Amino acid sequence: MGKETGIAWTNHTFNPWWGCLKVSPGCEHCYAEHLAVVRRKLPVWGPAATTERRRTESPWKDLPKWNAAAGRDGVRRRVFVASMADIFEDHPMVTAWRVEALRLLERCTNLDVQLLTKRPRNILQMVPVEWLTAWPSHVWVGTTVEDQRRAEERVPFLLQVPARVRFLSVEPLLEAVDLRAYLGGMARHERAGHAASCDGSCFDLPTVSWVIVGGESGRGARPFRQEWAASVVGQCVAAHVPVFMKQMGSNPHDGPAPMKFKHPTGADPSEWPSMLRRQEFPR
């Protein structure tokens, strides 16, 4: 895991440590927990009082190599940070590791660094203080949104982060969500509270730069409805926000009716309705 990854929207995964704590419905069937706890028998999933976190070794050495290779090739590559953890989890074991990891990522300017968290309220307190006024342009920040409640709880914290790219991972999507207030256009006027009298300044409100959409995969996957995906994609298109449709998941539905795809996780765009075939990246 690392140099090669099955995650369609990135090129590498950098896991400085393993372990996390479930915090919301999207965590219920966590692939990372299954890999760590069930397959590798690591006691790293749960609260700080009863579980540890495991630091890795090779990823720390690999990251500078990926950065050097991207520089030699003249091609920017994306690196997803902590697919086996949450970089902004408040666990005492990872405090020093996080500082070290963020400093290393800061130096990897040939890579687009993708920090994804379910804990966006912690971001501003856990990054280097100078990032608050001079955020590294190659460091993207995102939060997971699996339902409307999580959107309303998490996205406002994400929008406080002065990153060039702020993104949402709407995966696993468990219900229809309305993201328009965070994407742009008239919704920005409405969020500013003065739609009728905006003089143009409300267009400077922070917004989301990129959205990833996907259904749950694996054993016990919860239903993912095609109309939910179509709604999110439509919202992004209307707001001119790049959207990356990742997969329909292992339990896709068209309304109440199950759908069948040849690909086990519904990740072959050629099998999707044409309007969903969008795999765009931030500009």
C-alpha cells in the first residue's frame, strides 16, 4: 500500500501510522479497520484510553522519493494522506508524529497533498501555526460527508481553512444531500444573508473546490441510489465545481430497484448513466 493504490482519485497513499476511532455512520463498515484489526490483528481501533496507534516505517522513506520522481518527470502527482487513520484525530500517541508528517508533506512541493478528515474542527489547532497565514498551496484539505447532518456539522469548519483546495468526500453516501450552500453561485449570496443587496463581496465567501462521490463497497454495503449521485453531480455542475464520481458501490439502486454491474464495486464508468461519467480534478 502506498506507491500503487486502488483509490481512483489519487496516485499514492502515505500512511504515517495506523489506527482510528469510529465517529459517525460512515465509519460503520470501515475498510481500514477491517484490514488492521481483522486481517492484521492490530489493536489500533478505538478510544485513546484503550487502544494504541502504530507508526509505520517505509512510507516515511517513500514520500520523498515520490516527490523527487514527480519533479524529475515534470508531472504533478496526488498523495492521499492517512487512508489507514485520520490525520487530525486527537490521540496523544500521534501528536508528535503529526507535526513530523505535516512538516515532511510541506516540503513535498511536487505533490498535491490530500488531507482528508472526519474531524475538520481540529484542523486549525493541529497544523503548523504559520500555515494559518501562509497555507502551502500544494496541500489540499477535505472532509467526509456521508449524510446531510454531517455536511452541516463538518463543512463550516472546513470552510474556515485557508487552503487553496477544499474538498468533500461524499462517500459512502447514505442519503440525498444538498451541498449548494457550500459550492457557489446564488447559494453563496444566501449564506451571506444578503442575497438581494450583495455588491459582489459575497462571492468572496469560501467555498468547496472539489467533490468526490461514491457508494459503499464490500460485504454488508448499504444501499446507494443513483438519484443521490445524480443530484450531487448536478449541484456541482451548476456551481462549476469539479466532481469525481468514484463508484456506484456494491449495493447500487435505481430508486427502490437494485442495479447490477459487472464491476464488483460499480467502478466502471462505462456502465453508468452518461450524466454520471465525470471524473474531474481541481484546476
